[in-house]
Amino acid sequence: MSNTLPKNIEEAVNGLIAPWNLNLSVLLEKSKSFDPRMDNPSDMQRWLSVDAAEKYSGCGRWTLARAIKAGKIKSSKLSSSRSGKVLIERASVDAWLERCRWKPST
């Protein structure tokens, strides 16, 4: 285990997590290779559903729809029907949010 963690702390934590058959050393070793983007696959996708784009951007669906209609965000509709699924390009959402960012005057 790492030499930055005092031995008594390591023992106390191991005592607390022992009922769940866990070991602090193993958990810390696994955390070194943890990639938080893999926890949420939508972060890795090029195209997002409207719901995923809402969560990703923090904007509502109508705000996204207005930005799409204005040509500020790239989207693709998978069907010509009115209820066809719409996908939104994640990179264009990032670019749009960056352009909308408030920049204080100096």
C-alpha cells in the first residue's frame, strides 16, 4: 500500500469495510486505472439523444431545439416522420456552449 497513508488509518478503514469482503489496498489499486468517462458511456459518444444532450449540457430540450433550428448545434433526424429520433452532435454542443459563455469585461 502507499506510504502516504498512516498504518492505523489503513487498519481502521480495512476493519470498517471487511464485512463487505473489501480491502483498501485493492480498492486504491483499482482506482488508479479508473476512467470516469467509462462510467458514463454517453461522454464517449459522438452523437447524443435529446435526453442525453439535456443532461450533458444542462439546458432544456426547448433551448436545444431553438439552437438546432438556428443552426447553432448540429443534429441528425433518423426518420422523416414527425416523431423520428433526433441525435445531437456532442462536439457542436460543446462549441455552442463555449460561444455562449459569458466573458466578463476587464
